[in-house]
Amino acid sequence: MINLNGRRGPRNLHPEKVTLVDWKQTVRRIWGYLDTDRRKLLIVFGLTLFTTLATIVGNRVNGIVVDQFITKGRLRELFIVSGLLAGMYFLSSIFTYFQTSITTKVAQRTSAAIRHDLFAKMQRLPMRYFDTHDNGDIMSRLTNDVDNINTALMQTFVQLYTGIISVVGMGIAMLLLSPLLTGIVVLASVATFFYSRTAARITQKAFTIQQQELGSLNTQIEENVSGKQLVQLSDHQQDTIDRFNETNARYTAAAYRAQLFSGVIGPFNNMTNN
């Protein structure tokens, strides 16, 4: 996924470098960076297990409270159970804080290591590489692409683990309550899955174009800042502004499409959940 060995010229925008050919190999490489933090990740998974189970148990207990205590006026038991729930949720909030803190530190350390290796790789590349590649595209890989990895590490691992626990726990609880309603939820979930998968493909292409346009924009900025005196001496200020506005407009349009497509997934899933 991070590769500084492309051979195409700057105007091709290196489509081969943004295509994930072997995602398993990419995951293994990222997992290798996490080697020294695996104990911390185990702690995060343990904290996540508790917070997720607390949510599942809390939802079930709330139903019992309404059915057995509130409707029947059993106030003493209601106060006891409410106090236990409050304590469980308070502890869950503390665990969530530590979970987020540890995940953030691990993600930042991993991003720093990846960025260090990328910069070290740049120092060993031949001059012809820099003659045939946009400076802005290279800068974008050291900044935006690594930031995307950082975001994925902070969110994906925890969310995936939480999702698995939630699906299993909620599925068991739902089956015990009503197999019929569980079947309806499964059908809705299948519909959501296929919609999200289709939307994700479109969104991925849109974000790829956004990153490409961002590389072009960074290149123009870098070239104009470093060559500011030449631009002024040759009286090309207006031409430079026009070219920048054109590239900026393309990037803005690409970013708008990417965010628009990705923004549709959430509302559809919320509607299905509701």
C-alpha cells in the first residue's frame, strides 16, 4: 500500500500505487509494526470486551427493570438495580477512556515508525525517481496517507472487535427473546451489508481520486513556494493563480464527491437500524 518504487511519470498520478493488490500482505506488514505493542492491544481488547458486554447486559437489564420493577411498583429493587447499573456504566466509561488512550498511543507510535521508514527509504532512492515523480505526491504519502493509516488503526481494530462481540452477544439475547424478530433483523442486516459493500466500492474510487488531486495540489504549492522569485521575475503571477485555481477546483469537486458518497452510508444504516 505504501510504495515508493513506482515508475510512471508525474502526470499519470501513479494509479498502480493506490491499487491494493494484496491486502493480506498489507495487513501483515502493518501488523509487523504493531509487534512491540501487542500486549497493549490485548489490554485494549479486554477493555473493549467489558464495555461491549456492559452495553449488552445493560440493555437486557433495562427491559427487566421496566417489566418487573417499574410496572409493578417494586421501588426498592428498582433503586438497587439502578445503582448497580450506574456503577457498571461508570466503570465502563473509565475503561473506554483507557481504551481510547492506549489505542491512540499505539496508533501514533506506529504512524511515526512508518513515516520514519518512508523518509529513510527516500534518502536511498536514486535521483531519477524524484525527476519522474511529483514532489506533492511524495509529500502526500508521508503526511496524508500515513494519517489515514493512523485513523484506521485507531478506529478499525477496536470497531471490528466490538462489532464481533456485539453481534454474537446481541444475537444470543435476541434469539432467547424472539426468534421471529431475530429473523427480521437478520434480513435487514443482509440488505444493509450488500448496500454498504456496493457503496464502499464507489466511495473507495472517489477517495482515490481525491488523494490523487491532493497530490497534484501539493505539488503546485511546493513548486510555487520554492520558485516564487522565478514566477515574479517572469511575471507569471496570474497564470500561476489560474492554474492553482483550476487544480484547487478539481480537488474540491473530488473531495465533495468522496464525502457525499461516504455520507450516504451512515443515514441508510441508521434508517435500517431504526
